Amino acid sequence: MSPLAKGSVPYRQNACARAGLKIILPFFLGMIVNMQNDFHEASLRAIES
């Protein structure tokens, strides 16, 4: 096995992981932002009432 072939497998796995993160991260961040917005609105309502 050449070092190049050995090194290309983890690299490919890293590329897959990065592609997955690019998909998952915006979704995850959007979820967090939505949760914070809901919480913010709920706390504003609680303050107003």
C-alpha cells in the first residue's frame, strides 16, 4: 500500500463528514435560532401580562 492510498481513505471520510456537517449544521443552527425566538416571544408575553 502506498502512503497516498493509505492517506486517501481518511481524507475521503473527512470529506464525507464535512459534507454531512454542511447539511446538518445550518439545520441545527436554524433549530436553535427558532427555539431562542420562541423563548424570547414567550418571555416577552410573560413580561407584558
